[in-house]
Amino acid sequence: MAAVATLLDESVEIPGTDYRVGIDPLLGVVPGAGDAVAAGVSLYIVLESARLGVSYGTLLAMLANVSVDAVGGSVPVLGALFDAVWKANKWNVELAVEDLAGATER
């Protein structure tokens, strides 16, 4: 899950900065289909989290992140910028790990 999140959200460092982007903004350049592919791959993280036993509330938060990413990314021109900033996949992996760590502490 972490590898997929990194690929989509932070796989390439922008030269001269400490900021990283992934292929999600690049996929968004292809109208409609690019954002659909990115959302589909993002759902892998949610489905894998469900399989691992992440709580229902956390799964809903993860789905909300993916939904915002898909809708924001589908806006012409500004969508690519939105995708570069909205790191739904990275956040979803963090949510899953926190939820699973909390479950083992109980």
C-alpha cells in the first residue's frame, strides 16, 4: 500500500525544491480516463485496508479522501495542481497504519 501511495503522490522530486509529486497529477492530464484510473488505483489502498481489518469509520474517511481527490482532480487545468497538493493516498496509508496500530494496543 505504501509503494502505491508513493507512486501516486510522491514518486518524483521537483528539482530545486523539497516538494514531491507522483503520477496522479500526470494521469489527470488525460481528461476523464486519467482521473478514473487514479481513483481506481487509490481504491486499492482502501480495499486492502478493509482486508487488513481497518475500522469502518477509518474506511469512510479514506473513501472521502479518494472522493475529494477524484472530484478535485477532474477540474480542467486546475485539477492537476489540485492532485499535486491533495495527497489522498499518502494520508490514507497513514490512516490505515494508525488505525491498525490502535487496534493492536486495545
